[in-house]
Amino acid sequence: MSWANIYQLGIKELRGLLRDPVMLVLIVFSFTVSVYTSATSIPETLNRATIAIVDEDRSPLSGRIATSFYPPYFIKPSMIDAAEMDRRMDNGLDTFALNIPPNFQRDLLGAKSPVIQLNVDATRMSQAFTGGGYVQSIVSGDIREFLQRYRGATELPVELSLRSRFNPELNKGWFGSITSIINSITMLSIILAGAALIREREHGTIEHLLVMPVTPLEIMISKVWSMGLVVLLSSTFSLVVIAQGLLHVPLQGSMLLFFCGTALLLFATTSLGIFLATVAGSMPQFGLLLMLVLLPLQVLSGASTPRESMPDIVQNIMFLAPNTHFVILSQAVLFRGAGLDVIWPQLLMLFLIGAALFAFSLGRFRAFLK
């Protein structure tokens, strides 16, 4: 194996990437705009939800409930008739529709346990799941204060001291930006390595390489290091400029340790990209294979939801996925400031998975060149 050949072949890959404007735009978008929008565009808390109220009681209590919904959680409620409720929900005008029945206050004071109906548009998932609890809490608080004849905090026998570790501001942007960078690293490394091989085949340059004094191992290593370097530099820029600079995400741990883990992940995912490229016959087929592989990798890695909440069989299968260990490593280092003594199992697993994927992809690549 000649390191000079590996270096020159890698430079060739970088020059080929520079002549591909679509890939360049994808890299820039994934590590800038995508990271920023992931951190700022999807609210996890209720924000300006639409609500309509059908007040069939017209009592002081029902009026009190109607005036309890205000920004920023809700917009000003629309007072409607019962006949309009279903039509407005069908047209998507209201996320919540609260129906206060006739004689509600009288039945409540008479200890008859009246029922208030809350209709929720469950297709608006980000608001429906959390908004139902908000509405229930507001209505229950107003009814309790009305019955007690005064406003006051409930005296609890035990005081709960809440401490939010690692994210004291409960800022969703911290989690969203880092998760987007992790997903972009996985996605771009697979795409760039696979596209580099498919580009060789479509342009006919793979035949030129076969008649040159280079080996399949040298060709594959050159694609791994060149495409991995592009993703590593892009993720560094995104982490420092977008996450730290623009979004003000405080990163607690060692950046060097994080990038060592990133390099091991890139070793595995670029090898996976080359394997997918040897299976695919063209770029459209590679895109279809990428959908089948990338979506489970990102959704089930633990970046979006904790792995502990998944079925045991999914956890066992995803234990063999490289980005599962990278997610654990990244969150431990960047959020909790963990050191090598904590994340060494993840580094070891990334190395072993990467070595296995590289060896398997190299065997497939040699068969592909024959």
C-alpha cells in the first residue's frame, strides 16, 4: 500500500467534489440552515394555539374560564355556538374546542359533578399532546378557586426542589441544534462516500483507476479519508459558528474528545456509504437504498427519543449501529462534560463497528471492481 497513492487519490476526490455544486449546496445547507431551523422552528411547548369556546351556561364561572386563555400559550378564544364547533374543527380553524354545558355553575354548586367537553384536533401533534394538559390545568384551577372563594396557592406537605441539570434554561434549541449536527454527520458521510464511487462509475473513470498501479484498498481508503475530512471540517464549523456562536449553546466537554469520536464514526459511515454504492446500480438506486438505511439509523439511534423507551429487540439491533454509540458519546461529552473514563466503551464500539464495516465493504468493493 502506497500512502502517496492514497493521498493523491484523496485529492482527486476533493477536486471532484468541488466540481459538484449540488453536493456543495447540500453540505452547506445541512450544517447551517438545517441546524438553525431544527433549533428554532419546532416549539416543544404550547405556543399561540387556537381555541374556541362554546359557552352554553353564560354564568360568572363560565365567563371566568373563557378569560383564562391568553398569549403566549393561546390566542384569544373564539366564542362560538354549538352548531359551529364541528364545522370549525373539520376546517382546521381550531386546535381546541371547549364546550361548557348549560347550568354548569348551578350543577357544580349543587354537587352534581357536571362534565365539560374538550375536543382536540389530534392531527396537530406538537400542540395537541401538551395542550390538553394545559387546558385541563387552567379549567381545574379556575373551578377550584371558584369553589374556595379565593385565589391562593395550594399548601403541600412536601416541598419539591426542582433542579434542571445540564440545561437549566430548559432551552430546546440546545438539544435540537446538537441533534441536527449529529444527524447531518451521519447523513453526509454516507452520501458523499457513496456518491464519490457512483460518480466514478457514471463518468467512466473507474476503468482508468483499474489500469493504474493502485489497489482497491488504496482507492477505498482515499475515499474514506477525503469525504470524512469534508464532513469533519463542516461539522466543526457548524458546532463552533452555528451552535456556539449563533445559537449560544454552551458546550461543556472536550472538543478534541468529541472530534475523536466523530472521526471514528466517519470511519464507519463512509465505509457503509461505499458498500451501498457497490450495491446500487445508479444514483437514483443509491438514493432509495439510503432512505431504507438512513431513516432507521437516525430515528432509532436515541438522538430524538431515549433508547430506553424503545422495545428491547430494537435496542439490541441498534446496538450494532455506529451512530447509536456516537449519540451517547456526543450527549455525554457536549452536554455533561464527560471525559475519556466515561465514554471509552463508545469509542471502542465505534472502532470495532468501523473496522467490521470497512473490512466487509472492502471485500464487496474488490468484487465490484472485477
